[in-house]
Amino acid sequence: MNNEKKVNWKKIRICEDGLEAQLLRNLMEINNIPVRLLNVNSNNLFPDSSIADVVVEVPETYFDEAEKIIVENFDD
């Protein structure tokens, strides 16, 4: 039987390009927050398309902390 706890991922941002998503990923990793990026490959194939948006997700339990970090570093 698998004793691993299921992680509920929550979308924290949708980035229009891979560079912005990577910056957010690095920021989360520096702060020891697990992070995952979705649609990264589509972004590289179709950089000018809305289908290329990169979804940045963090575990639900880290969402508030991650949001605070993003606001402190990126939002005005």
C-alpha cells in the first residue's frame, strides 16, 4: 500500500511565456516551495499563441505563502 499523501496542486499564475514561468519557478524553489509548470513544451512550439500559456502550480498548502512571495517580488 502506498503511504504517500496525495498533493493537491493549485494554479497560482498563468504566464504568457516560458521565461516568466521560469522566473516564478526559480522564486518558488529559492523559497523551498514545490512548483510545477504545465504546457511548457507547447510554449516552446507556439510562443505567439494563447495555447502556449504556461500554468504555474504549487501545492494547495503552500498557496498563500507563494502568493505573498509573488506579490512582494512582482506585483505593484
